[in-house]
Amino acid sequence: MSKILQRVETTLRCFYIFNSNFCKKEGEEANKILYYNPEDIELNTKIKDVGLSEAIIQFTGTFVGSNDCKALHTQKTTQLFYQPESGYWMVMVLNVPKEVKSKDGIEVPEYRGAEVQDRMYRAILRQCYNKYRLNYGTFHSNLSLNECDDYNGRQQLQEKLSTFLNDYLRSLKFPVNDILSFMHSIQYLPLEQSLFLRAHNFINMIRSTFPIIRESVLLYEDYVISGGQIEPMELCSLHQYIGDKFFEKSEGASRNAHIDSPIVEKYLNGVFVTGSEFSEQSVNLPRVYLKLSGELNCYYLIIFRVLNATLCLLKSADESPPSFDFYTELRTYMEPQLSSISKDIEESSGKQQSLRKANTSTSLSALTSSVADDCAAPKYIFINEKTLNMSLIFLKNVAKLANRSNIFPPMLLILLLISSLMTKTTISKNLIHH
């Protein structure tokens, strides 16, 4: 009978980024290596590792797409591949966990490669790239800053990668067990209808009043209320960036942070977390790279917080930084409204918690009465640009629904209105006639 003497968990063997296009001729193999960790490995070993990865990618490319090489399992290691941009490959090599067992007095290692979850570790590669791109832009754009000098451009890219990845890899804890950290998801705050519409109307008014603001994100504690037109992946990266860099862990999502708590008191009168209204020009205003409307651009990130509400504003970095007058006008316009919204959200959340507690102790009849009252309350349909891009499957079914007599006429008119807005076409005369 075997006995487990020791167990070694998953560890990071090496992590590197390369681009084969940087090797123009034989003898320049080192040029293709943009980053390699650990750094104290011999150059020949780095070149061999990259060369092996190239061979694996080329070999698998003969059977599947050139971008479909995702993982390679051996007895002792697992290699994960990710190509975020054309020609640029990120590779993570893991030592798989093993158990050292005693069999007949002999120590025998048993490797547990099946315990390494490819999808989770590839998610780490994607998150790594998304964080880098948010801070520095794409690999290619960093290189293009020095188109006239390939060597200096590549060297600057290597320096940025080294600065970012050394810190990022140090922050990773192996084995990775916190799956939620790499799910690229965010949590929206559920609000009652009127408060939800009020918050979104406030965001729209901000953008209308200050046209230089390209996009905005409204948060309550760690929860998203409005993400504007930012794509989900971009919003997730931005949300994590804001939480990690500008707010302490104690200031995170804490439902117990009431208005009289020390954390909230710090932001009682409204504070510009980034930017300054006390100087003629913004100093050290952070810049982020986000893809809006399909285009990746650099933006100034202005963060203003009142109580538990945080408003993040994006302004194009191609223009001059915000001025003193801009900050003054912005504060005057949004501080009282944002403060009021924050207080109302806290009050609403308190009522919902009290209602949930009360419902657990009430009788079925009381609960039924509460539901009936809720059904009698007015309902809202919120339509923005994202909802207008919903699947046309729903819209195609509207005509079928119209031919059924069991649909309440006002509801049918609402469906037809939504249909006309989403398809941006006129409603069929036959449909209206029915």
C-alpha cells in the first residue's frame, strides 16, 4: 500500500512573450523575446523555450487555425498559449502538481496534470493582457511610437512589459483557486425603477452639459449602476483597475458603510480622487486605453466620489488636460445631485433589507397582499443604445404575436413600438391594421 510522503502544488515555471517577426535572420533569435520570467535564466535556454513554442504553434497550425493553439500537456508541465495580437504570443508554463508516494520503501513521484484547469489559467493570460492594454495600450501601438527606430521601439516595449509583468506575476498566488477573480464579470446594483431611471438620466445630463466627456461610469460602492456604452470586457478591466488602484480594500463593497461611517465621512462633501480643482492644469491625471465604438484610444480618467457613489469620467487624451474652470463647473453641477442619489440608494437598500426580513416573518396572506400591491405599481421600460441592438429573434416574433387574440392591446402596442425603434423601420400597415 502506497503512502503519500509529500505533495507539491502547481507552480510557475516560466512566463514569456515573443514575436517571431522580430527575428530577421539567423543569429537574431534573441530579438524575438520581448519578456521572459525568471530573468536570471541563460539566454540560450530562453531561445530554446521560445523555439519550442514556435514549433508547437506551427505544428498545430497545420491541423487547426493558426490561432487555435491553446495548451500542451506533458507529464511534468502544462503550457498555455494566448495570442492577443497578430504575431504576439504569451506563454505560461506551469509545473503540474505532484504527490511523492512511498511504494515498497521507494519514493515514487505521481504527477497530477489533470488538476490543472486550462481555461482558468488561460483566463489569467487574457486578464494579464487586458490590464496591460488598459495601462499602456496595445503591443503594436507601443512599438509604433518609434517606427523610425525598430531597436529603440522594441527596447521601450520590453521595458514596459518588464515593469508591468514583474509586479503582476508577483501578485499571482499559485495554485490559482479563486476562479471568480478571473471570470471577467462585474456585478450591477439592482435598483427600483424610478431610482434606476433617475441615475441614468443624471449620467445623460452630465454628458449633454459637458460635451468633452466621452463616456462615464457610475458606481455605488463596488457595484455598477451605469457603464455607459463601454463594452463588458472593457468595463470589467476598468472597474478592477479603479478598485485596485484608487480605493483601499477597506473602501470596497461594504454594505455596512453608512453615511456616518469613517470611510463615507471622508467623501462627505465630494472629492476628486483623480485630478485637482486647486491648480490651473491637472497634475498626474491617469490615462487609460479603452475601446469605444470599436476604436482603441487613450483617455484621461477623472474620478469624483460623494459618500458611497463614485462617478468616473473619460476625456480624450488627444486634447489638453481639464482646466481649473472645468473642475469647478463639474463639481458645482454634479455634487448635489450625486450626493442625493447616493443617499436615496442607501435608503432604498435599507428598505429592501427590512422588507426581506419582514417577509420572512409574515404570513402567506400578507405576502400575497404585498405582491398584489407591487403588481399594481407602475412599470417602466428602459431603452438605451444597447437594448436597441438586441437579437432580432424577438422582433421577428412580434408579427406572430400580433396574430393572436389573447394579447392585451396596450402591451401589443408597446411591443410594436420597441420593434420599430430597434429595427429603425416603419411598422407594416397590415400589422397596424390588425
